[in-house]
Amino acid sequence: MASSTALICETAAWNDLKGHVEDIKKTHLRDLMSDANRCQQMMLEFDGLLLDYSRQCATVETMNKLLNLAKAAKLTEKISRMYNGEHINSTENRSVLHVALRAPKDAVIKTDGKNVVPEVWSVLDKIKEFSEKIRSGSWVGATGKPLKDVIAVGIGGSFLGPLFVHTTLQTDPEAVECAKGRQLRFLANIDPVDVARNVNGLNPETTLVVVVSKTFTTAETMLNARTLREWITTSLGAPAVAKHMVAVSTNLALVEKFGIDPNNAFAFWDWVGGRYSVCSAVGVLPLSLQYGFSVVEKFLKGASSIDQHFQSTPFEKNIPVLLGLLSVWNVSFLGYSARAILPYSQALEKFAPHIQQVSMESNGKGVSIDGLPLPFETGEIDFGEPGTNGQHSFYQLIHQGRVIPCDFIGTVKSQQPVYLKGEVVNNHDELMSNFFAQPDALAYGKTPEQLQRENVSENLIPHKTFSGNRPSLSLLLPELSAYNVGQLLAIYEHRVAVQGFVWGINSFDQWGVELGKVLATQVRKQLHSSRTQGTALEGFNFSTTTLLKRYLEVIMS
């Protein structure tokens, strides 16, 4: 159902913010940060989390104007429509209900008149039972050995989200204890190098392969699945597939045709988008095999806590809403097209790559949900690295080059604390000293006058001057448990949705990924016919023809 053909940029609230930009350009964060009352109003606590957005280039007045923009965009109504299971993904005629994947058992979340929560829990219970069989050794491989190694095969949303959660849990003390003697690997890229790395050091006798593909037709995933099937059958024979391969899919016919017992297929639904699917069997199955269902259930509960906060909290105290509105402010009004995601935790090293997909695939759109060309930019270029690694990489540009709003993410407690005798602070304190210092360095900068007082050489003063006034926000988590990881994921998922709702785009389709796939099919046919029949290259432009010619010459020589 189309919501409205009016663009958000035509509203009074949008134009009010446009006019307000000039007021903000006259301010500097040095001055804004000296107002303790303003700073206090820009801090927010919920369920152990502390959000501080006082270092955004914004005043209390800015926030009020952004809340007016939310009203103009009918944000309350759009959030309700999502939770009510309406088909808000209008181009694919689907509901958007990843919140149902982590809802409590007694919740009621409907789409097309049907409560989907019992179905979700039916799959979760099946995963719990299956993962316990594998982990306890009551389910064994073709030669009677326990299956202690798992390779999850999937790409995009079937890979980035589960990999992020796995990488984060690998050093969580509770999860470490539960994963003893087990390995989990992820195979995504069609590059044969990725296959070689995944099977390196593994024995087919002790390996379980989880093939993740909703339709069981994804080109890269299915070729990788066939490659691993060959690896298993060459060693153990064709009947071993039923013992060593399971599926996360909705296409039971193709699952069975592949050789996998349909009873060992774990379902998910059309209302789960790939990049929002980590809380479905896509992520929960491989993660439960590695860590046990009880650890993964805590992750789901953390996400559910934020889901409920997002749905029911007034916008001025609503973390995902405020973050989404600030992103709209930075992108559409201040003209900052990128965002750096900077977790001061090595365990979160795969968080930025996952959010890249969640954000850029969702909001990288050029038309409104009604198909009207947008006269403003949407989406942002997301990138990031854990601190302090990023400081020695790209912070130079952030401090003295172009302005890039930054998300600083830190934890009060380390997963793996180290205390060395004789050191001024422990290792985690050293890390977090940077977490606290960097936002102020970006906000305040350093003036030529300060440098002169420090007797810096005149010729170096321009090089050592920092303009400051560079926006950031800080999110402080109590620790990085499975529960906190779930919270963090849901905050960013809903933040992205808020941006899309305000911009008036469809954050839940991804037509932009299709064209390249179609053209690749044409290339694939050409490569096959050139290799097998020596067919001449035909139907490509001069540039592509030249590249293909070189490729085929080298390969076939």
C-alpha cells in the first residue's frame, strides 16, 4: 500500500531544518559542550546502556525540529505498521517482521491475520533439540564419529550477521566454555580460495555443513554447497550427505533433490529479509551448534529488549529513533555522506561489515517508496575498524580531512581482562582511555593560539591545527555478553528503519543487487561456450571483450 505521494522534503518540518542549518554552522562544539544542561539532555540510559549524543552538531532546538520531522514523516504510524505485520515492503508485497524472530513465546505478532510467533518458536525448539543432539554426540556422522566442526555456507545476510555474532562470542567467557572442542567456520565467497581455507585442517568425518539459502537457488551458495558435498562424498560416499549436511531453507523440494533429508531443513519466512535474518535459523542454527541454544537465547532476549523499547518508548527517549533522526540530520542537512563505526572492542571487528550491509543495502535508494525520484541523498557510506587499530589507519582523515560523523562503541568490562604488575592502568583501561579521548579531540580540536602557547614552530602550526567541530556519539555497554550483542544489533537495525521511514523510501528491498547478477549470467554462458566449443566472444562492449579475451587466453593456454 502506498503511503503518500508527497516527498518529505516538501514538508514545513524539512524546510524548517534546512533554515536551521545556518544557525548550527555559526556554532562550534567547543561552545556547545560547555553547556552542561544541554549535554545532560543529550544523554540517555536504557537497560544498562548509556547513549551520549552531546557531541553531535545539534542543539536542543535541533532535536525538537527533528522530532517535528518525525511527525511529518508519520514515524509513529510507520513503526506501528511494521509491528502489526502490514506489507510495508510494498515492492515485494511482504511484511517486515524480524522483531517476531526474538519475541517472547507468549507474544502475538500477526501478519495476514495469523500469529507468527508460534511458528518462530516451533523452529527455535527444533534448533534447540537438533543442536543438543549434535553437541552431546547422540547424532554422529557416517563413520560413527561426533560432528564437532561446522561449516555454514551462505552469502550476504546469510553470512555477515552470523559471522559478526560468532566473532563477538568467541571471547565471551560463558560462550567460550560452551564452545570447547568445537569449531564454526563460514563459507561465503565463490572464490575457490575461500573453500580451501574453510576445509583446511578439517576431516569430513567430523564435519557438519549447514547450507543457508531461502530458495536453494542462490548461485554462489549452491556452487559452494555442491563443492562441499563433493568433498564429503569423495571421502565418505553419497549416503553420507544425509548425516553431514543440513539446510536452512523454505524450498523443501530442492533440499531433498540435493540429498539433504527435508526433516533436517530449518524454515524461515518471506517476512525475514536476508540482512535482518541473523535471529532466524540462518544465525541461530550455526550459533547454537557452536555455543548451545541457551547462550543464543540470551542474544535473542537482548534484541527483544530493544524491540520493545523501540515500539513503546516516546521518541525523545527512544535510542533507535534518536540515532536514526541524527543520521538523517547529518546526511540530508549537514551534507556528511559517510559514517565511521568505531567499536573499542576487538570482539566487534565484524560489526561494521555487518552494519554496512544492513544500512547500505537498506537505504541506498534513489526513489521514494512510491517510485518518485528523490531530490536529496539517502543512505550513508558506512565503514569502520575496532579502536585503537583505526586510529593508526584512517583517523588522520577524520581529524584533519573531511568531516565524518563517528559512532564510538565501548564496554565498561572487558571479556578478557589483563592486569600487569607495574603498569599505570590495566589493558582495558588503556583501550578505553582512547574511547573517552577521541570524541573530545574531534569535538574541540586544537587552535593555532594553543599551539603558539606550546611554542610550536610557526611553520608547523597549520599542520598541527585541528579544526574540531567534528560530530560523534558514544554508546557505552556494561559488557559484551550475548545479551548486549543482541541489544547492539537491534539498535542499529531499527536506526536504519527510522532513517528509511523518515526519508520515505523502502528500506526492505534491494533491487540494486539484481542487475549485476543478470549480466553475470550472460558472462557465465559465454565462458562455458568459449571453453567447451571455442565460441567467439559476442555481445559485449569493446572493454569487456578485451578483458574476457585476456582472461580466456591465460586460462586456456
